[in-house]
Amino acid sequence: MTFTTFSRLLTISFGLLVAGNTLDAAQSRPPNVVFIFADDLGYGDLGSYGQKKIRTPHLDQMAAEGMRFTRHYSGNAVCAPSRCVLMTGKHPGHAYIRDNKQFKPGEEGQFPIPADTVTMTKLFKARGYAVGGFGKWGLGGPGSTGEPLKQGFTRWYGYNCQAVAHNFYPTHLWDDDKQVALKNPKFSSVQKLPDGADPNDAASYASFAGKEYSADLIWEEARRFVRVNKDKPFFLYAPTTVPHLALQVPEDSLKEYIGQWDDPAYPGGKGYLPHFKPRAAYAAMITRMDREIGALMKLIAGLGLDENTIFIFTSDNGPLHGRHEGLAGTDSIFFNSSGGLRDGKGTLYEGGIRVPGIVRWKGRIAPGKTSDRVTGLEDWLPTLLELTGAKAAAPKGIDGISLAATLRGEPQQARPFLYREFPGYGGQQMVLAGEWKAVRQKLKPAGKNAKPALEWELYNLARDPHEEKNVAQENPEVVARLAELARAEHTPSAEFPLPALDEKN
């Protein structure tokens, strides 16, 4: 053997040793977590959940390579309270934020969670994780106790305020705790076409766009976070604003759907921005989000971290329908965004709170599996702590139940019940236990002097998954049992009182 040959063999052996040590280090450290949280995306908006018109190949691949949940429930019927459930592991009867509420009128940011709130992000930060958030926050405005850097994030980029997030071409975003200007003109995200504008001319809608599309900027920062923190465990929270209104998407994505179906222009007048091709825009927004998710997954795989990264995808509530029917021309009925379930965002019926739930962990979660176990956003805090080796770190007093056993393919006892309450629209409550679901909400009075109705409705989801037949009168004992459970799970809130309980028990 010549010296040159020996030298080459030594170099190759050393390279293999270094590669092996790097791989061992990646496998021995706690797994990374990528939690992708869509905004107003319905149960039926993904191909893996039956969508036929909107293309979501990367999310469909994620589902095929992992586990898909068919009875996963958002934390609440609207944005902020649902996010609070996710972050704290507490259901809405115990969580601090229970409705969308601006903190100070005229200022940016929603009502803040208190400084001492135990959040998922704080728990991961305490374990040495890099904790990055990229998207929409909504749990405390700039300078408040709830702003992201005070709640466990080591890196934040995106929107702080939900109201600002209604525009995908904003004048600014937040880079950690600093406001950064974007090259976009200032315009309201709620308006209609000006008088005299031709609604059938695409040029009439040109002023509702800018140069920098926020979602693109945010996903690029998320990928940068992965590259910077590739050598240590990271928790990446990606609460994207897609497909929440307004309908806005760059032309290259819009062209993918132009001409595929009848798509009448939306000139405004029902909230948010006009759009020349609203159906194409809605579909394109989701497909573009899917493309960005695919790019993130490719990056993580390219860094050799695929088998040491847990991916989760879900949504904060159902699609614009139900209490929001007819708003802004999104036409969720056209896309069957609720998957045929009753109503949508703003309600506690199935279409308002049942959402997609996908989990992928290559080599640890068997591919192509489906679970019909009832799960909720509060379950992710204990689940992720257990999967990352910190089961004992789960706070006491939370309502979440770890579903790690289900993800591992092991038998797991069914969830005893799931509770939801929402002070909005006069007050709503929901209890789901086994095949039974009880719902009550303030209904409009039947007569001039009649009081609002607050009677419980009861549905047997095993026989009536679309909640079409109220069987409360035939099952008074079930109604009484679930009503008592709802009463016990509700803790009064001075900031977010629940009229359904305050006015009638």
C-alpha cells in the first residue's frame, strides 16, 4: 500500500467517523419540534381530508408518512382563545384568554396573557431549546406581559396583532421586539372597490397589493432559524396567517388556479378586501402555504434532521361559514371547507372546531395511520413534553391529556370528555363525551317580549355526525349529565364572562 493510498483511506475513515458521530449526536439529543398552525383552515381544506379542488401535496405527504386524526378539535371558535389553549394546555373554561379582545383601543395587540403564565414555549426554553415563532401571535401586544419574547420565545418574526394580520401586505412586521418597515403602501384591509371602478377589470384590484408578501418573508425567517439552530434542539412554532382573510396572494400562485372554475369577482362590501378571482385566491393561498411547508421539510431533511424532528399540522378553528356566512366571498361551501360538518368559525358546532390534525415523526410514528381518538389543542403540551423526554415537566392543573401512546401505536383509553366555551355571540358552551355532544348558545328571541333561549341541544355524533337532529327531549338524563359537567368545568372570568352561565344556570 502506498503512502498516498493509506492517506486517502485514513481521510475516508476519519470522514465516516465524523459523520457517524454527528448522526449519533443528532439521534441522542432531544427531538426538534415543528408546529405548523393554520389560520381559519377548515376540516375539509386538505387533500388528505377529502379536498378535491385545492392542491396540498406536501401536507398530503406528511399525512401519508405519519398519523392523521379525524376527531381533532381546535381550542375555541376563534383565533386568540384557541391559541391560548394550545400554549397553556388548559381548555377554555380554565384558560385566561377566552375571546378575541383588543387590549387598548387604537393600539396594536390583543389582551395579554399574564407574565406568570406557564406556556409551552417557556417549558421548551427552560430545557435549552431554541424557541422560534414565525407568523401571528395574538396573545399580548408590544410591551405587554404577553409579548412573545416574554413568553418563552428566543426568536420572533411576524405579526403581533391579529388586526394587522388581516393584510398580507402590511406596512410593518415585528422582528423580535422591534418593528421593521416593509416596502408596502398603506391601505385598509376592509374596504370595497371605489365608485366608478369596473369590478370585471383585473386592474381595478391592483391597489390591494404591495411589493413584500408577508407570508413569504415569514417562512424565509423560519428556514433561517432552522439553519442557525441546526446543531441544537429547536422548537419552531409557525402560526401562519393562511388562509385567513383578506384574500391576497402573489400572481404566480394565483395563475395556477385561474380559469379552473366559475369565479365571479368580489367587489367588497361584506368585509375585507375585494378580489378579482376570490375562489382562485383562496385555493392559491393554501397551495402556496403547502409549498412553503414542503421547502421547510426539505431543508430539515437536507440537514440530516428528518428522523429527529416531529412535525405537527393543525388549525386554530374552522372556516368562514356559520356565524361568518357570506363574509368577503370566500365561498367555503364551494370548496366544502368544513368537510360537510355543520357551520364554521364562530360556532361550537363541528364545522367551527373540528380541524385537521397531522403528526409525522419519521421512524417513530408508523406511516399511513389514522386515529379517531378525540383530541384537542390542549393535548399538545403534555404530548410534546412526553415525546421529547420531559413527561415529568408537564405542569399540574392542565386539562391536556398526552396522546403519545396513540402516536406510538399503543392502546389508549378514550378521552373522558372535551369541553369548550366561547363568550362571543352571546355565549356558547359545548361538551363532548363518547357519542354524545351537548351544545347551547344564546338564540334570538322568537317574539318581541321573549327572552333569549338558552336550552341545551343534544346530538349523537355516532349516528348524526352532521348535527342535524336535536335529540335533547328524548334524552333528558344525558342532557342533565353533560350540563352538570359543563357547569363544573367553567371557572368564572372577570375579563371574559360567559353570558350563558351568568344569566341562566
